Amino acid sequence: MSKELSRHEIREKALQALFPLDFNQELTKKDAINHALSIDQQDFVSEDEEDFVPVYLDELVGGVVEHQAELDEIIKKHLRSNWSIQRIAKMDLIILRLGIYEMLYNTQVPNRVVLNEAIELAKTFSDDQSRKFVNGILSNVMKEIDEAGANS
């Protein structure tokens, strides 16, 4: 193994694994992760050809897949009345799912960091309109989560 992935790189790989999983129901989580790792990272295949899967990557992909229905409901709740979840570009939808999953289920990363990372993913994998859309939805979700935490 020549190097470790940063959290930002892990989020990029999670996005690259979740995207095909959204289209191909027969694809396994392991295959999607291995494909994402192989896209431009031959460094992450060891000498015996076993893929190295960072624990956090496995957690993100598995968590988003497992909680997808719940994440989608949260997204729907924050859409304008004339929007539906089907109208959201797939890449943006996956970025939103990933961000909301991290905000809800990962206590080690501050929500503000998760929001900034999601915006960076939108900048890389989408366009400026998408960046603004992702920022708006996730800012509202983060505010709601923070208020719920303050009231508990």
C-alpha cells in the first residue's frame, strides 16, 4: 500500500461507488467500492491484488445504501413545493444523501465540515447551480439537526 486516502478522497470514492449503485440494482456494494477505488488509484491495490478498502469508505457507502429511504424523505421535506426528488440530478442527489448521512450518523465530523465537503464535491462533480442547490438543502438540514440537538 503506497498511501492512505484523505477523508476528502474517501468521500469522492464514496460518491463514485454510490453513483452506479443508484442505477444498477444487481451491483454489489463491494463491486461498486472496488470499481471506485480502481478509477485512478492503482496505488490502493496491494501486491496480492487484494483491494484495500478504507473503513470509512465502506461505512459511508453502506450507510447511505442502508438509510437511502430515510435520507430521501429528509431531502423531499426540504424541497420547494414544485420540486420532486426525481427532478434532482443524480449526482446532486447522491451528494445530498452522502452529506445528510454524515450529519446524522457520524459524530466525529462537525456538520459544518460535512457541508463544506459536500459543496466541494458539487464543485468537482457538478456545476455552479448544483453547488448552490446542495448548499441550500444541506444548510437547512444542518440547521434542523442543530436545533433538534439543542432541544434534546
